Amino acid sequence: MARKFSSTMGFIVAASSSGVGKTTVTSAICRILRNRGCTVQPFKTGPDFVDPTYLTLASGRECRNLDGFPCPDLMPFLYDLGCRASGSAPAADIAVIEGVMGLFDGLGVDGLYSTAWLALTLSLRVILVVNAHAAATSVAAVVKGFSSLDPLSPDIAGVIANQVSSPEHASLIGEAISRFTGIPLIGWLPVMKDDGFSSRHLGLVPALERAGTEEMIERYAKELAPRLNVDALMSCSITPLGAYSAPDMEVAPAKPDGSRVRVSVASDDAFGFHYRENWELLERQGADVIMTSPLHDDSPPEDTDILILPGGYPEVFSEELSNNKKYIQWIRNFSKTGFIYAECGGMLYLCRSMEYEGAVHDMVGLIDVDVKMTKGLQHFGYVEATAKSDNLLFERGTTLRAHEFHYSKLVGMDASAFSVRKASRKNEEWTDGFALMDGRILATYLHINFYSCPGSSARMLKLASYRNR
């Protein structure tokens, strides 16, 4: 039964398709509301880890993912978790959720786990971003179609038009949308001279890598602010409703000396793709979590029990990573007794070498394979995986939900940790990952939300706590 689960009102910014300007508009909205004194909690629909860097910068509060596939029953819980007060940070005044791809694009024709699915799951209204370039009344047809695709359509409460040529063009679009759909045009952005946020092979370039991102966000906010009806925007914001359930959580025991398991998580320009709530879950399960940088630090803290290497862009920083010999040597030494979990880019860092843009650089060398970057995606989308043997996170036969997204392949030793099949085409199956050092090291292309399988993270913490017993 749906019920109120958070006092923080929110809305969702969706689009007719990718490339329409969702991230630009959502970032501008977050900055406008922040400039007005609101504490804004941004979210990103789905497993995207790059767009959130822009929303974090725009809002001044760390963006989180609302990814329905790995844990569909936990969307209300994760929304509430993100909006709560934490440490010195106050509770959010408003939640702004950026959609993913087009409004209805998800798993299969029914759009499972899409932006529309999330809007219906949380009973939130949608603001639809449309590209108005070289169109006027035709924009109304797009809005009408998106608002009437029963039974998939959520409540579209307003429209923001991008690529508008003039105030007269905006007026014409607004009149057409209102007449034929009854939905108001609440804002518009003019045609901008630059090409917006730049991209590379996994999507946008992360915000902090690009010089001038802060200034660009502020510029878009200044362009949108006088053309945005903020009162109408705020009226689109409502209190979410949903079937609230909290995850079961197993707390790991302390180490023999009574201290908590120490988890060092790689976090820098090379390693930034992760579900933010994973680290909070580890803390709730009894761990101390600290950040470390394979790019800039000599090593993690010496009392580290578990090293986690998330995904990211290690290929772009392969020369710098290779040149940090002290960090690499620390990992090699640590691997003899410690525990390592590496996802996607983190796994590539553990390989023998990495080839990128014609240059080959030595990596850590714990996995006896070489990394070759590819021009096309190797695997992309939601997957279901089954552990082929006991490993750091899972017992043999355990099935989990995750996602893959990578432009690389591994040459050398065959993968053997998981049997993987695509969620949308279950006849497509392959083997992924490496379980090494008697199960103390797990490296995989899978991106895993620990809340979808909290027993897995508890298992890892238990193994570390019992290491010296």
C-alpha cells in the first residue's frame, strides 16, 4: 500500500530522448534553487555515474542513484535515505531527480525501471524537456504523445523547451502545448553558442575533469532563470508516495582487538563510478570507510583490511596510475594477506597492462590479462549473474542483479567468477570476473548495488574481521 515515506517534496526532470539537454536543464534547475536558498538533493535515475557529477556540483550536495533494476522495492527507502540530514548536512528541502534516456526507455517494451516507472513508483510528477529546434506546434504533438501513452505515462505537470530561437518562438510553443495538451510551458532555454557538456566513450566527461564546468553550470542557470516560472516549477513538486520497505541488514563482528573493519575506497578522477549508498551500507554493517587515491596517494592507510576499487576512467589516467609505483607496490604486498574488491575500471587497474590511444602502460599485475580498449561497447545494460564458485561477496550459486557498461576487452586468462546473461535477452550469456587468492580478491565488470544483496557486503566484512582469528 502506497504511503507517505518522506517529508521532502520532489519532481522528476525527464526528456523525450537522450541528447535533448536533460543534464543541462537539471543542473541549471538545481543551481537556481540553490541560489534561492534551497537545500537541494539531486538524484539520477538508473545506473549512470557520470551525470551525477554535474548535479553534485550544481546543487552542492552529493547526487545519488535511484536505480530500480537491482533493488526495485527500495526506491522509497533510497529516496528517503538521500534526503535525510546526515552529519553536518541538513535534511533536503526539495529533491530534483534527473531521468535517464527517454521517459519510457527501460527494460523491454513495458519500460521497466525507466524514468516513467520511477515516477509511478514514487507517485511524483514529471517535467518534460523537449528539443524545440526547428519546430513549434509539432512540439505539442510530442508532449501529447508522451502524456497519453497509457498505462505507462506518469503525470506530466510541465514542459521546458530547449534550443528555442527567440521569445516569439517560445510563445508559439507555449500556446500550442497549452491548447492541445493542457500542460503549461514553464520554462525555456535559448540556443547556446557552445555545445554544452562534452562527452567521451562512457558518456559525459565527469564534471570535475573539465575546466570551467562550474562557470558553465552558472551560465546555464543564468540563462534559464529569467525564462523559468519558478512558482510553476515548485507547484510541480509534491510529497512522494510509495510502498516503503527497509532492507534487512546483517552487522559484521568487530576484529579480534575490538576495532571495526577498515575499508579503503579508491576515489579520484580515475575511480568515481559507484553507488554512493554502498559505502554508507558498509558503515551501517560495522565498517570504517575512508577514501584513498591511487592517482595521488603513496598508499591507503596501513591498517586497511579491505581495498575497494570502483569503476571509472582508469584508461584516461593510465600513465599517471602506472607511474605511481608506490601505490602499485602497496597493492601487490597487500594482496598477499588482505581483501580486494574491484569493479570494471577497478578490475582493469589490477590487470597486467592497459592499452589506450596507442600507448601501453603497466598496471598492478594481479590479474594475468592485458586490457585492450575498443571502439564499440562490449557489454551494455542490465544483467543477471550467478556465482560459479565461492568468492569474496557470494557463495556458489548465488544469483544477483547488476549492470555492465564498458569499452574494453581482456586478453589472456579466461574469466571464471560469474555466469552472466543479459536481462533483456536471456539467451545471451557469457562468463565474467576473477576470484583469486583463495577468494580474497574479486574483480568483475559487474557494477553491484550492495543494497540489492546486503548479505554480500556483510560476507566480505566477516571474512576480513576473522582474518587474524
